[in-house]
Amino acid sequence: MPPRSLLDVDDLSNEELVAVLDRAVAFGDALPSRDLLAGVPVLNLFFEASTRTATSFTLAEQRVGADVISFAPGTSSLGKGETIADTALTLRGIGVRVIVVRHPESGFARRLADAFDGHVINAGDGTHAHPTQALLDLMTLRQEFGRFDGLHVAIVGDILHSRVARSNIVGMRALGIDVTLIGPPTLLPRDFAQAGVRIERDLDAILPRLDAVMMLRIQRERIEAGLLPSLDDYTQRFQLNRARLRALRDDAVILHPGPYNRGVELTDEVLDDPRSRYVAQVHNGVFVRMAVLDLLVNGVPVAA
């Protein structure tokens, strides 16, 4: 059997999903000794710029004792015509056991995992998936509510191009969370609807009923591509702002995967609101990624 990889949340069984979150919580309570991955070479291969994810993975790798290797892919042989299979063979030959990869092409992580005789962790591929972001979002919800079943979470914005939304839908539904997707038809087609996942167009109508709302970054190029009539139209209908904060329950929380656009999908008041959990999400990312590394390399998805 080939080594396990994490390409999306559904690579984990429900039991493993809960166990990884248990492990992450335990790591947050007390860091383990640095011997979980002692001497294991882990390569960070980021073809896209990243601050939160790349830094979080590096810190997680260091905390479990891995030998961390990072380099710019543009200077690698992949940029000189070498195939993924050739690169995978070379990396395994020099002893790399885990590759953390981010790439703008959907499916790249899968192709790499198929060629690499080691563990691959998908740190985001195109518009396809971002499993560790979904896991840290789930950890944040668990800390807040102590449960998943029956929670009502809305994801707002550009669902069509969001790997974060896609992975969160998978993870949230697996754990019994009711998901509502909100956005304009051009960024949220009807075919996203499924069991436990509803589509709405009216943010104001749904806000009072939510346990959590996740705002997604809106890229200005969507307007240039004709997917949005104007930025003003989008902010009027879907921006989380001071007025809409008043409609959100006092015990609800606000999530954002980052990076955020102030004045677009949210305003400064949202970031300053006590219900915002952006900092907690970033903080939890390190512990979730430690737990994923531990699971893949050591095969111990159990609470510490």
C-alpha cells in the first residue's frame, strides 16, 4: 500500500477527522516533544505566494522535529521541463518523505502523489481543495461550540473559485453541520446545492439564524472578467459591515480564511468585532498541521 497523503478532507474517515481534531486540540494545550517526526525530511514546495499557510506549515514541521526543506520551485528542474514523475523520483532518492505542495493548477497535488513514493499534503491546488484550512476552521468551530452536529454555517462570496469553500463543505457535511452558501449566481451556480447544503441569495435574511458566517475574499479580477457587474453592487448585497453585524447573533462567530480585502467582503468593524475569530483560525493552523503530519507519518490518529 502506498504511503498516505492528504489531498482533501474526504481522504480521512469521519473517525480520523475527529481524531485529527482531537490531536490538534491536545497539541494546543501542550506541545509535544520534538521527536514525532525527528529526522524526517519534509519539503515545502509552494508554487504560489503564501504567508499564513507556508509559515504555519514550517512552524508545525519544526515543532514535531522534522528536517524542514524549503525552496523556490521556479529555480527547480520543474521549471526547466522536468516531469512531475522525474522530480518525485529525485526527491525520494535524496530522502524526502513528505512534500507539502501548493500549486495554481487543480489536480496538481494528486498528480504529484501518484508519482511520489511518500506522503503529499495538499496546501491548496487551484480551485480544487485546501484541506488543512478546512480542518483549522473546524477546530475553531469546535472550540467555540463544543459540537458540530446541528450547527448552521454560511459561506459567503466567490464559492465557484474557492478551494477553501469546497474543502469546508466536505468537512462540515461529514460532521453534521448544515451549510448555506450565499453569493451571486455568477460566483455561486445552483449545482453547488446538495444534501445539507442550501443556496441563498439574501444575506440579510439568513444572518440572524447563523451560528457562524465565513466570508471569502473577493478578487477584483472577477469584475474585470464580467462575473460581477460592479464592486459597489457586490458590497451592497454581500458585504459584512456595521449594519449587518447588528443582525448577527451575539453568540455567533465570524470566520475568514484570509487574505481579506478591507472594504470589499468586510469592513474594519468586522475585524474589530469580538465575534471575529480570524486570529484564532491562524493560531489553530499550526496545531492542525502538526496533527496531520503526525497522522500521515506515524499513523496514530488518536488523542494525546
